[in-house]
Amino acid sequence: MEHAFHAVKTQIFAERVWVLDALYPFGQDGAKSRGRRVTRRDDWERIAGEHNSCDDLIVKDVVLLYFLRLKFAHPKLAEALL
């Protein structure tokens, strides 16, 4: 999930692939570190707007919520939360 979240920060395909290719989610050359070095999409820090259920969420929060819902849609992972 860490890889996907940080890859979506940019709209440049080569940068997305670079983040996704990181061997680890964290660390010196991990996905999070690489995500800090990509060209951020213009709307990353903007309010997401009326297209979402919570108007005060910014785009990066909506993206994170999407990936969390996707992750915990898997029954075994969802069970671990209970």
C-alpha cells in the first residue's frame, strides 16, 4: 500500500514506476523516500470537493482512504482489525 500511495503523488509515469520499483516501503531508498522526491501533482494538497462524501478532505486523504478500503476489503486483513 505504501508504494501505491506514494506513486500516485505524481502524474509522471516514469516517476510512478520508479516509486513502485522500490524494494521496501520505508528506508533510505524506499517507496516513502522516493515519494518525497517526485514531482507532485498540482492538486495533491487541495480540497477534494463535492465529488466525495467528505468535502473537507484533501486529495491525498481521499487517495489514502481509497487504498485503505481496498486493503481491508481482503477478508483476512479485515479480520486482523477486529
